[in-house]
Amino acid sequence: MKSAYIAGILALSLGFSAQAFAKDINSIDILDGNFSAIGTVDLDKLIANKMIDEVIKGQEGTFEKDMAFLKEAGINYKKDIDMITFAVTDDGHGCIVADANKDITESLDKLIMSNSSNVVKSEYNGVALYTDSDASYALLSARRVIACDNKIDIKPSIDNAKSDKPKTLKARNSTLNGMYALTSSSADIRIAGNMSKKLRKQVASYKLDAMEGEGALKVEDINNAALSIGFSKGLEIKAVARMKSNDVAVAGAGILNAYASTFLAAPELKEMGLDFLAKSVSVSSEKADIKGSIILNNDQLNALIALGLTAMSGAAK
């Protein structure tokens, strides 16, 4: 379905920067709603990364063709990108806040109006508001935009963004804010989430290991989580799972370490030249947190990618 929502989300994800005006509030503080997860993606760093650039080039022009509608609206995804901020509810509905390096008033209007046959343009709290059957968009300033799917009321976020005393994420949801603060500030991707009662019920049957009974490490034992992914020096993944108790965290770290040690000690990895993975993976516990990391330098990451591409090529034959 070709709609303003699909085009808008792609545009926000690939066309705008999160370098807001100094007077604007932080993008993670704008979104006002019952969100269980929040995150940021530093698209500027991702697009500039040599490995990501090679992946795009490897698409043989497909990606460029997919982004043609951005170019038609006056947006250069390689130059006008930096970061987007998103928030998601338990039901999978979400909002995005994005900031541009330039005035995107005309570009946004053209992008939305040309991709929807039923869009309604109006004004709310002094900002331009666009609504169609899929989503709502608001131009908070010449460089700042917000989009929410129509299962979420966009107006509280607009009011918060325009307020002289906005409600910050810390004030609205201190736990989620605290988990986001645990992510690496230099990472390209930063995500934090809370385990709500609804989500806990949905994952009650899932386990993180093969054990049975009280010793089993269950997904529902996780209260909150944080994830960071960075590509600036190769690959750096850091995760924190805040468990329901210190004892569960200690036991969980032990179980995951045992699995990791067994897998990483497999002779097949050494035969494939991947024995470096044994020193690249770490799992530990600290109070109620299970902490895990995977850190690879550029050479190690390239070796892993090359092996994966070779395997995919072989499977395709």
C-alpha cells in the first residue's frame, strides 16, 4: 500500500537529522505516550560507515531506486541524515521524532501530499498537522518532525514539544529513561525497553535455556533491557538485562556463559578461522543485571562477513 505513512517513515528514517535547535528539547523527551520501548538510530554514522556503504553498493542500485522518492522531494539521504528517535507500545504501534539539517517544510509537504490521496492538512497548537488513513505527521519546527501511526494520539506529544515546561522521559518513565542511560552514548543504535504486565504474559512460555523447573532462565524473569550496537571500530554490541532478582541474574549469567563457552570452544570455529570469537564474547552479572557484549575489530568483522557471504553464495547455487 502506497501511503504517506510508509513514505513518511522511510523519509524520517533516512532523510532527517536529530541535530535539533539548541532551544529544542531532547528528542527522546518529546514523545508522550504509554510506550514500553524507546530508541535512537544514528543514521549519519551508519551511512558514512564503510561497511554499510559497501552493503548499499552491493544492492546494485536497488537501494538508490527505492530512495528515489526522497530525491524527488528534495532530500538527499546521504547528506541530510543523522539520527531518528522512535518509541513503541506493547501492541507494536509507534511514533518517530526526527530533525533535519535544513528547512524541510516544503519537502515534507511535497512528500506527504504526493504519496497519499486522502491526506488532510490542518493546524494544531501552531504547527502544521497532516493526517491520512494510516498516520499523523506534525511539523514541530522547520527542522523537526514527528509521525505517529493512527493508533496513537499525536497531540499530547505536540503539546509536550511546544510546552515551556515539557515533561521529560525521566519525569514520565524514570525506569525506561534509566535503562536508556545504560546504553553506550557513542553507539549507532541505542534501545531500551520495559517488560510490561501484558508483554510478560505473552512471553511466559519462553525460556532462555533448555532447563526445566525453578532453575530455568525464563524471558519473563527480565524486568527491563538495554541494547547498544556500534560499527565505528568494527562491531560492538552491549546488552543489559535487568532480572527480577540478584540470584536470577547470577544464575542466568552462569547458564549463558556455559552455553557460550561450549559453542565458542567448538573445533569447527578454529578451522574456519573464527577462534577469535572466544575472546570477543563476554557475559557477566552485576547485582540484578546480566551484562553481555560482543566486540570485534574491523578485520574480525570483515572475516565474519566474508564467511557469511561465502556460505550464502554456496547455498544459492
